Amino acid sequence: MVKVGIIGLGGMGNMHFGIYEGLPGAEVVALADVEEERLKPGASSTAFNLGEGAAVIDPQRHRTYSDPGELLRDPEVDLVDICLPTYLHAECTISAIEAGKNVLCEKPMALSTKECQRVLDALEGKDVKLMIAQCIRFWPEYAYLKETVESGRMGRLCSARFWRGCSSPDWTWRHWMKDAELSGGAVLDLNVHDADFVHYLLGRPKAVCSTGAIGPSGGYDIVETVYVYEDKISVCSGANMALPPAFGFEMRYLASFEKGCLAFSSANTPALMEIAESSSTHPELRHTDGYHEELAYLVKCIENDELPGVVTPESAAFSIELVEAEVRSIETGQVVEL
Ligand SMILES: NC(=O)c1ccc[n+]([C@@H]2O[C@H](COP(=O)([O-])OP(=O)(O)OC[C@H]3O[C@@H](n4cnc5c(N)ncnc54)[C@H](O)[C@@H]3O)[C@@H](O)[C@H]2O)c1
């Protein structure tokens, strides 16, 4: 049984809490948050745009700490799950590694490549597992796209266009997400999902070319990027975190192959369509999501003492390098080589 301690009980921390509580092989034993209100017996889920966690704090089963350092010193905790605001990711991940814990840290890995390097340095020679929660790698419709590309059953991939958007978040703790200094704005917070998936799917691009617009966070809350590859393939991504609240949240992709295309939108029912010359079908995928899949995967890796190869720390760090290249491209108006 993997004993889990969660740090940060906001939207994502509560989501993870709810998932672990139903996951065979995992048991939440400790919770930490600076807001004592969030640690009270019976406290549960802070609403955010992706639904609510389902778990409730039970003092018989969950030790609570207002200081994350105490959770890191809790000898029963095997896996520390960091769901803190992004500006605290690197520092907390390093402390958890130094405390000898396995770590899951929410995406993005850190605010900058410099911080990512500090995390990678801290990991060097340590017998612990670190996975960054790049949940899109585990999302059934995106995993289906990867399988389709790799199997070649629809022929060669010719183009892929990824996009996600929502309103400027009003739900985060002290509005940290609305400050690009703390969140990185949409180019980091939202676009990292698609930048990450692009290189997971197709390898490292040669260069990026981006445009962007400043939004409510004071950073680039609207971004469009073209990823340049050696072979003749057209790949781009977009993100917008400056939409009206009534928009809700949507992620989508359109991937076209020699023999058809895959069209996915989280706003559609059915969400995924496979379209060939004269037919269109709805692939039956498992009823799950990337959050459940990533946590189940990491718990299995820890149980089996295997490194989590689906998201290595180095590949998650490269996603931050890509985002930084996108920002340089926006600011210089140039194609940025990688
Ligand atoms: N994978 C995804 O799809 C996804 C979706 C949403 C958020 N996220 C990521 O999850 C992370 C958390 O986002 P969120 O929406 O849950 O934020 P949030 O503001 O809802 O929650 C943050 C929590 O951290 C606590 N906190 C702040 N400072 C602390 C400290 N020093 N010590 C202990 N607790 C502290 C706050 O009290 C709050 O409960 C972010 O990095 C975000 O990018 C990922």
C-alpha cells in the first residue's frame, strides 16, 4: 500500500484526494495546507473549473499539518503529492526529494528552466521517484491519438492542431493564478499541456514560432505556436485564458492523417470522432480521465519499484524549455531554434 501525503488542498489537491480514496494500492494518510479551514474534519473540495474532489477529511485516517515541512517529516508518507501554486513547485519538490520521499508534482514542473534544473540536480543520485503530473499524456483521447500515430493504421500524420481555453481563473487561492509572476500566465499554465504532448507525440521540434497577447494575468494569456519539424508535418497549438466565464473550459485537437482524421473536443458528445473517407465512427474508450490514469500509473510504479517512464523529469523539464522558447518567439517576433 502506497501511503500518500497531499500538500495543497485547493481545486487540484481535492481532486487528487478524491481519486486516491478510490484507488486500490493507495491510502491518503496526511494532508497539508496553510489554510487551517481547509484541514478541518469534514472539510472537502474547493470548487474549481474542473469539478470537485469527492473526499472528506476524517481525523481517524488523515493527519493534518498547516506546515508542509511537517508532512515531509511524517515517516509514514511514501509519496508526496504537491498541488501547490506553481511558484512553490520547485522549492517543495526539492524539499520532498531531500526528505527521501517519492514525489508527484502538479504541472508545470516549475516557473522556469532554471528552477527545473535545480530539481533535476536535487534528484541526482537519490533513490526516489519523481513524476510531473502531465495528465494529457494519460488522457484516453490523447493516448488514442498517440497509438494511432505509432500504429500507422491511418497512414502518416500530416497535421495536428491542439487548443485549450477557459476564463481567467477566479477560484484560486488569493488569486495567485491571475498573476503571471506566480503562474506564468496561460502560455505556461495552459499551453504547457499541449507543448508537452506535442514533443511526447513527435519528439523535440527543431524550432518554434509563436504569437501572443497579454491578458488579465499581466502575462501571455493568449498564445498560438507553430512547432517546426524536419519532416513535412504541420503542428500547432493554441491556448486562451482570457475568455468570458460563461465559456467554461474546453480542450480539443484535430489530427489529420493520409487516410482520415481524428477530431476531439471536450465540449462535444461524443468527444472523439474518427473520420475516414466515407464513414465516421466514435471510438469506444475507457471511461476514465488523465487524472485517474496518472495517479494509478504512479502508484503502480512505486509498488513495483519502477521509474515512471511515461513522464520522465527530463521530458517534463523540456516542456518548460519549449514554453520559454515560445515566449522568446513572441517577444522577438522571430523563429526560435531549440
Ligand atoms: N493538471 C491539470 O489539469 C491542472 C488543473 C488545475 C490546476 N493544476 C495545477 O495544480 C496546481 C494547484 O492549482 P489549484 O487550482 O489547485 O490551486 P488552488 O489555489 O485552488 O490551491 C492551492 C492550495 O495551496 C495552498 N497553499 C498555498 N500556499 C501554501 C503553502 N506555502 N503551504 C501549504 N499550502 C499552501 C492554498 O491554501 C490552496 O489550498 C497549480 O500548479 C496548477 O497549475 C493542474
